[in-house]
Amino acid sequence: MSVSLFSSLILLFALLPFYWCSALTFSTENPEWKFNHVAVDERNGNVYLGAVNRIYKLSADLNVQVYHETGPDEDNRKCYPPRIVQPCSEPLSLTNNVNKMLLMDYRENRLLACGSLYQGICKLLRLDDLFKLGEPFHKKDGSVFGVIVSYGDSSPDKLFVATAVDGKPEYFPTISSRKLARNSEEDGMFAYVFHDEFVASMIKIPSDTFTIVPDFDIYYVYGFGSGNFVYFLTLQPEMGNGPATGSSSAGREQVYTSKIVRLCKDDTAFNSYVEVPLGCVKGGVEYRLLQAAYLSKAGAILGRSLGVGPDDDVLFTIFSKGQKRRPREASQESALCVFALREINERIKERLQSCYKGEGTLDLAWLKVKDIRCSSAVSTRHTHIHSSTNQLFSYLIHRIKDLMTDLVIQHHNKPAWIVC
């Protein structure tokens, strides 16, 4: 859950449904310090706010318990990594630190807070008093979404990170998995889970993609973990067949589409990466521009409507109307679309099986620069992937990526799923 462009937090507590509710508010001491993210401790109701230059800890009734200063500080957008690692020769100026990511690490009783200073400095703060336990860096100042995956006591947790690259694909992978060490001061904190000469736990946007869409980027709207998978919801430009198609620099308004990305939690080489278009239709009107999302349990009433159990995961999404264009201002027409995560996974499975049979085309033009038809493939269930040669790696990745194709999940005339 995130709060953007607001300097006041309002929580509504409904005591009597539809009749009366009580509001609790909290405001920063500086109205220009906007709230960026909020995390709630599910064990005690404590609220943690990621704001400009501050991380706040509030009680369940929004009383300030403690806050931690994160800025401002002397910085320059051209400086990275942090000056404690490498000096910066660029002129410095006092710069605000905007919170970019706020995650609860229950296992180690700490809060992961990443900001915009020094291209993505992060802090690990103790939940009790926001005492700084460590200060790793992620090298990114754009929009960031993260998902912490816990593996129990047998192995350390992982941090899946997805971020817009802001025209710097050589520096920033668009998606990666990082080590989340138990020791907050460990040198290997945030290192790639796996990295050798040919393979790493990351995906970068190829430079050739920018020759087709110069301002191409993947904007991450939401991320979560469920079952054996990690998911990210994205908004990204559609790719054409050449520099003149779909390029905003060619005088055309960029066309966007919303997609859901899925990865296996245990996949260190990202071979399980899948992304498929996501949207909803009501009364012949398409809603394709994703604005926000949230994962929750279905509950008894909604579960019956969706044909799933009350404890099944459902994805609540807000889409705006349009011709797949990313609006500069919020659309006046939007839809609340609810998807059963079980159905999304089933449709992905069906489409991957179809692609195995050579049916359809890929929908990963940004990764391969051009769209490629699916081709029939021999089952690889007994194949062990080695990375001894670049040729073998390229071949295997090509075959695995060829399994991915497009899927649009549409729901027609189901008011329980869509509320306009």
C-alpha cells in the first residue's frame, strides 16, 4: 500500500456500516514533505510512513512514537555510488531524500527504507525505535517496488526488486533478486542472489530496445508474493516494428499496456520470467491503464462470486479508460477490477502450454527487440542448465523465452468483478 502526493494521512474506521465512521489524521511538520509509502505491522497495528526526509513510526491511532531523519543532504544526481564508497567530483547541493521503498522484514524485526539520495541509498531500521542497523545502497533513484521472500530458518531471505531504469539500462537492471542478509552490516547485503560470467539474478532492458522506443521504460505499480511465485504489475510502452512505430520522439503519442510479471521464488537465473497483458472490459469499454493494485484474501462473499475459497488470493486493481495511453492527468473514468489469482495462474499455464505447441507469438518485444512466433519445443524437464559457454546460455534462454506469449484476461458482464 502506498500514499502519494499527500502530506496528511487519514484512516477511516467504520463502526457502523454505511452510517457512521471516525477519521484519524496525521500531518507532517512541513506540508511540502509528501508521504510516499506506508507499511502497517500486522502484529500490532503500528504504522510506518516513508516521507520526504523522514521515516515515521506511528501507533495504531496515529500518534507519533518516533521518527528517523533521512535528509536533506549534499548530493548530485550524477553522483553514485554513495560518497562513502567513491568520491564525487560533481558540484553538490542540499537535496531532499524522497522515500522510494518501504518494506517490513518481520523475520529480522527491521524496516527496509530506500530513498532517492545517492542514486538509491537504503537504511535498515529497527522496528522498535527506528535505530539504524545498516546502510546498504541499491543504486537507483526512480520508482522502485520490492518483495521480501522468506524461506524459513533454513536459508536467508531474498529481496526481489523491480525498478524503472530512467534511460540508464547499463547501470540498473529492470528486475533483480538480492541477498537480504541477517546481519544488517554484512558486506554482501543486496548483492545478486546468483552471479557468474554469463548468468545473474536479474534482467536488463537491451540497449537496442531504445533505438525503437527512445524513452522506453517499465513502470512498476505494485509487487507481491504468493505461493511459489513473485509478481509485479507494470505499465510499459508497446513496441512497434521499427523506430517510427510507437516512438514518442517520432511525433506520436506513446501507446502503453498493462502487464503482470511472474517469477518463481527459487529461480536464481530468472528462466521462469513471464509477463502477460492484463486489463478488463465492461459494456464494450476497455480499461487498460493500470493505476493501483492490492492483494488480499477473497473472503466468503466475494469468494463465492469468483468461484474460489475465502482464503484464496484475489487481486484488486484500478484501471483507467483510454486507448492504452499513459495519461498525464488522472482519468475521470476508471474501473475497479478484481481477479482471482488462481485464474491468472491457470490462464498463464494454458498459454505457455499452447506456446510449447507453436501456437501464437511472443509478447516480449522489449527483451528481444522484435516479436517472435512461438515454436514447438522438446520438453526441458530433464535438462540441467549449465553456463559453461555463452553459446549454450544464449540458446537455452532463447528456448525458454520462446515459451512466453500474450494473454489478455478479460471479464465481460460480471459486475461482481468490475465496479465502474
